[in-house]
Amino acid sequence: MSTRRWQRLKAALRHAFALEGRGPLSDEERALLERLALAIVARRMGAPAVLFLSSLRPLNYVGCQAMIFLRPFLTPLFNPKQYERLAAILERREGIAALIQAIEAAQEER
């Protein structure tokens, strides 16, 4: 493969899986994450949730796709619109970090 073709291929693949460019989280999205964080902390699952989310941070997109796959089984338990909104939030790179911050803030308040 020629050097020029290799450089073009590298340039094309460099941002193939980038999820940036969607802007910061909105107030509605932050409110949804705070409600989820409060529910997690109320069940005393804050520390395990933070550990789990921190370990999955590099795979946030794969986790989001798993949420979409499991949607038919989980929508009877959750509000479908909020579930889809949460999946869209967690798909973004800053989504998991924002959820971790919300959980830690809820633990401090408790």
C-alpha cells in the first residue's frame, strides 16, 4: 500500500468512532441523570454503580447499544421515553462522567 493511501486511511479512521460534537448536556438531561443518581443512592448502590460505570467508561458506546438491544425487555419496567433519552445520554463520552458526578453528589447529600 502506498504511503499516501495509508495516510488517507489513517486520517479517515482517526475519527471513525468519535462521538463528540453534540455539545454539552442540557438541563433536562442533567435532571434525568440526577433522578437516576438519587434512585441509585436510595438503594445504597452508589459505590458499586460508580465502580461499574468507571470500568465501562471506555466502552460507553457498546453499553448504549446493549441498552438499545434490551429495550423491548426493559420498557415495561421503565418509562420508554426516559429510557431512550438515557441511552442517548450514555452514548456520549461525557454522559457516563456526568452520571458518576451526579451519583457522588447525591451520596454527599445523603
